[in-house]
Amino acid sequence: MAVSDHVDLPTFMEGVKKRNPNQPEFVQAVQEVAEDIYEFIQDKEEYHAQQILRRIAEPDRVVSFRVCWEDDAGNIRVQRGYRVQNNNAIGPYKGGIRFHPSVNESVLKFLAFEQTFKNALTGLPMGGGKGGSNFNPKGKSVREIMRFCQSFMTELYRHIGADVDVPAGDIGVGGREIGFMFGQYKRITNQFTGVLTGKGLEYGGSLIRPEATGYGAVYFLANMLATKGEDLVGKTAVISGSGNVATHAAEKIVQLGGKVLTLSDSGGFVHDPDGFSQEKIDWVKTHKTHRRGRIQDYVEAFPKATFHEGKTPWGVPCDVALPCATQNELLGEDARTLVANGCKALAEGANMPTDLEGVHVFKAAKLLYAPGKASNAGGVAVSGLEMSQNSERRAWKEEELQQMLKDIMFGIHQSCLTWGDQGGGYVDYVKGANIAGFKKVADAMLAFGVV
Ligand code: NAP
């Protein structure tokens, strides 16, 4: 008789740690999911017998490769590139590319693992993947970035394809970098396909893709508040980051009547007691994205604001919070401060910005707390819609896409309610998202047998 995988959670996690030494981010992501899934599958023998969780927590493949490029001074530089293809049970691998010095196998494995659940939650047919490099775009010329992107794609192209694996942007990779990579893919393969998303509108991109992650996170936040009969009008918001996700989240908060008090970058945070108006957000977008400037320069342009060097913004009292910078930027202590200061709701724009202790603090306080895999899924959802438009060789109108994004975020919220409602008016959104995402992928895997 087959022996089923009825090990308990600590034993399962011991195995994950042993098989993935020196990969703390990956182990953390698996632990957060396993805590909920273990409870869910307790009485479901087929998931145990088929070792489904163990299989999802083992990427289909991890590709690592050398990326050589020449800087403006003529020096030869060597970087490491990766693509982690975690799971394609429900569709082609899909997930962003990150260029940041902190990129390593652990970070990309955690992101690809999370992406698997997130993509399932959108309801669209997309598997989970993630890629990137330890290349640091800061301080590089546009030509250097172009040469790096071309060299990166010269290896990556053999592992991706419109029906195989469809990367997009992430930290350090925006429309410009996607353009360079798409150009190189097209040149090498002589094919014009929807192999990347986040493309420019002129060559197959979708309207509202740049805005989708930040806007979607705020729609999710609004859905959570609505369960308590509240909305964003007059609410104060603390946001970290000042990149794509943070600035678009700020924009949507302002559009829905809220007041954004902070934005940040890796140097510290800016507190503007008057709030960030659309004009100020536009200044940040231009300064950070186009001029590659620092957030601290904001206080010169808007002197009523203050800059707090080396600090995160979680000590500023607020009604709602949106961590939109990077992983583990909000620790247990920060979570306690937010709760003590009366924060009502938090939606993660970034991936895994809250550490495990912080997650437990929010759960214990019964905060309206949305994990990134639910609340930041708007970006990949519109990427999925970009894939559909590319396949159909057409472009949908902005109003259609805005409505689809809203509907998808509403649908994800509903899935979280279905699986996360704990009674007494408390919804555990982490549990809801984990179970809903897991179930879809797991059931597809069951259908395939042992592969
Ligand atoms: P981005 O445009 O490159 O902006 C990243 C922002 O985070 C910048 O303000 C950056 O500051 C800050 N940051 C990066 N690393 C940091 C660190 N170690 N400590 C403090 N601040 C740091 O990237 P993004 O696309 O907005 O992505 C932000 C987060 O959202 C990431 O977790 C990403 O995985 C997640 N996400 C993005 C999308 C998307 O569609 N773009 C979708 C889903 C999830 P500096 O300028 O100082 O580096």
C-alpha cells in the first residue's frame, strides 16, 4: 500500500529547510502558505497521498545563467541571470523580471512560489514563474541598460515563449527595459509574439498595465473596507516605496477621496502632512522613474514635507497602510505600532513585505489585512489580459480594461471571503487567498497524475 504524506507541519517545514539551505525568503514564503494549507488538507487524503504541497514547493525548474555585458568605459561586466519556473499546472509560467543587487535564487524562488497562488486567484489561465538578475540599474546609462537587457535576453529567449513562459516587469524593470528585451527576442527569433507583457502600446502592450498593480491594491482595500460599511473618503494612508506600485496606489487613494501621507525609497521616507496631491505624485513619478532621483529631494520641491533618513514610514499614524516597496520591509514591531496607532486596514502592494511575525500580529489583532498574493494581483491580471489581446490581435478600450480589473479584484476578494471567513465578522484574508489559490492549482495537478 502506498504511504501517504501525513507528516505534521513542523516535519514538513524541516524538510523544506533541509532541501533549501540558505534560502530564508523561500522558506518563509512556504511556511506562510503551509500554515493554512495544512489545516485545509487535514481531512483530504488525496492531497496528502499525491504530495501536492511538497510538489508545488519544488520549482519545476530553476535556470541560472551568465550575463556578460560591456559598460560605457569598455569594461567587461559579469552578472548572474535566473528564471524560476515554479508551476505550470493551470497555464504558461507567468511572472516578472527583477533587476536589483539583492536578487538571488532564494528571492526568486519565493516570488515564483507566491506567483503561482496569485495567478490562480485571478481566475486567468497562468502558471507561476519569476526571473531576474543581480544587475543594479541605478547609476547606469541608458545604453548600458540596453546592452544588459539584450545580453540577458540572448540567454533567456530559449526558455520562454508565448505558450511557455511569459515574463513581465518588476523592481528595476519597467516599460523601457521590457522594450529592450522584446526587441532582442524579436531579433533573435524573428517572431512577433506576446512573449512579454508590460509592452509599449505601439507594439502590443495593454492600456492600464502600468497602473494595474497599484490601482488593483486600492480596489482590494476598498473591498475590504466595504465589508465594514466604510470607504476611503477622508482616510489617511501611509505608503512605502515610490516606484510603479507605490505611485499608482497613491494616485488611486487620492482619486477615491483619501489622503496619502508618506512615500519612501531605500534611503528613507518623506512625510507630507498636507498629503500628496496628483501634482505631487506626478512630480515623484518623473523624479524617481524618469530622472532616477531620490525621494529625499521631494522636501526641496515641497518644503512643508520632512525627510526621515534610513527609516520606514510605519510609525506615522494612519487609517490604512500600503507597503509597496519590497519584501520584509514591515517587521513585527512595525505591525504592533500600526495596530497601536489605530490602523484599520492594510493591503500589500509589494510581495511579502510583512515578515512572518508581522503577519501573526495582524491576524491576532483581526486587522483587515490583505496579503500581496491577493491585493497586488491586479498587475498580473492585466498582464493576462494583455496576453489575450495579443492572441486575438486586438486592443481593448480603457473603460473595458478598467472594468475588468475592478471585476477581477472583486472576484479575488470574494474568493478570500469564501475560504477565509472565520465568523464573528472576521475574515482571515491570508488563509482565504492561500486556500483558494492552492485548491485551483492542486486540483489541476491531481488531474494530471504523477508528473
Ligand atoms: P519599482 O518601480 O522598481 O519601485 C521599487 C520601489 O521600492 C522603489 O521606491 C525602491 O526604492 C523601493 N525599494 C526597492 N528595494 C528596496 C529596499 N530593499 N528597501 C527599501 N525600499 C526599496 O518596483 P515596483 O514594480 O513598484 O515593485 C514594488 C513591489 O511590488 C515589489 O515587491 C514587486 O515584486 C511588487 N509587485 C510589482 C508588480 C508590478 O506590476 N510592477 C506587481 C505585483 C507586485 P529605490 O528607488 O531606492 O530602490
